[in-house]
Amino acid sequence: DGGITQSPKYLFRKEGQNVTLSCEQNLNHDAMYWYRQDPGQGLRLIYYSQIVNDFQKGDIAEGYSVSREKKESFPLTVTSAQKNPTAFYLCASLKQYTGELFFGEGSRLTVL
Amino acid sequence: GQNIDQPTEMTATEGAIVQINCTYQTSGFNGLFWYQQHAGEAPTFLSYNVLDGLEEKGRFSSFLSRSKGYSYLLLKELQMKDSASYLCAALVFSGGYNKLIFGAGTRLAVHP
């Protein structure tokens, strides 16, 4: 079955450490997105990518970095520059022509 | 700027009908989505409106008025499992890219 796989599901990090969240999709979608969700709040866009080797900053890109070397993969690195990284991170891909977003199960990052 | 507003919380009784409103101010508007999100899980797609009018899908219906920047999600015959957050999201096309911008979500509590 096609879908989006995020890993790890839960991650603990010490302050000052970088961490990379994996996102893989086999839906053959061109566009991929990373969102951050804080408790009781909506989704805020971190980065998005329309095609391979291209990506754009979203509303809250500071302290994050991404790469898009393959169509299937869009990893997100949370750097030590991100001041408040504890959150629920969601990766998604966009189905062309319908605009529907397909989400992974999410990665919950906790900074100790 | 891009802005989406929806009520923070709503309560309703099992078996009743509830309407969740959403207003938006966006540029490059390409459609309006509704997603359901249970606590700790990824959002799941409910509906998509690109033209004015009502879209019905089982117990859920969604309405859009592009001229008024207004949408609503109507849930009929409420069940306890409908207790969740409901996210309104606008698909916008900007700078050659499509992206979904989310409201903060409406937490719906269904009680017996």
C-alpha cells in the first residue's frame, strides 16, 4: 500500500544536539511538506518542496534545514539553533490536481 | 498576509448536529479543506471545496463561499468518536508553489 512513513515516532534529544527526522513516501507525489504542531494548536509550515533539489522556507523555518535529493525522501533536521524544538512534527505529500495532503503518522520530539 | 480563523472549542450532544465555521483571508486561493485530527494522531482528510456550494459526504457536509471567504463543516448524527479537532485549511498558490495553510483547529467535545 502507498503511504508516507515517518521515523522515529518518538525521539528525545539533549539541548545543543541536532536531530534528523526521516520522511519517505511511495505515492509518487512531487510536493512534500513539513509541519510543526504544538499542543492545542494548528499546523505551522516549516519547509516545503515542489520537486527534487528544490525547497522553500515556510512560516517558521528558522532553526530547521531540509534536503530533497530524491523524490521519495524529504528529511528534516532540527538544529541546535531551534530555540523551542519540543513539538509534534508532521510530514505530508500533496496529491497533484486534487490538492489533498497525505500525512505521515508524525514524530514527537522532546528536548530534555 | 494569510489568515484563517475558526472557533477554539465547541461542545455538542450525541445524536445532534453541529456546524464549525471557518473564515479566511488569503491570496492565491485554490480551495478549502477540512481535516479531522484525534489527539496524538495525524490529520485525516474529510472534505475539499473549490467551488461555491455544499459538498455532502455521509454524515459530513462542507460549504464554501469564495466571495465571503467563508466555509463551514456540518456534522450530523454526532457520535462519541467524532470528538476530535477539526482543522480548516486553505490551499494557496504562491510564487509557483502550492501549499496548505491551516487554522488553529476547533476542538469538538461530544457528550452523551
